[in-house]
Amino acid sequence: MRRLITLLLLTATSILAAPKVYFSPKGGCTQALVSEINKAKREIRVQAYSFTSVPIFTALVEAYKRGVDVSVILDRVSTRNVV
């Protein structure tokens, strides 16, 4: 069963733009998130029940390495299977 993921991407340059909707898997959601993470200059805040995406994890680590303040909040039970 496919999950519908609605993703609202707000960046400094697109705050007035229309929301974008992506489907997952194979609907461009991961690439859209990675693209926005790569644009971050100051901070990234993530809150999720679970987290298993290697490309998103890698992008978050790279953002942290370039000085972006990255915070991730996960459900306690789901952190057993974190990337």
C-alpha cells in the first residue's frame, strides 16, 4: 500500500510559492527533501515517527558538517531502527 506524503517545503526563496505535493515511494519526495536540505544555511528541524532514508540522513550529516544547526526528534520506540 502506497503512502501519500504531503510535503510543504518552505524556504526563504519559496515562502510565497504554492505548496508542493510529492508521493512516496518513487514520487520524488526523497529528492525534494534532499534538495531543500542541501539549500539550508542556518537550521534544519526534523520531527518524525521513524527515519530510515539513507539519502536524507546523508544530506543531514553533510548539512551539519557545513555548519547548519541540525536537530532531529524521533519517537523513542522507532529509534531502535534508525539509519
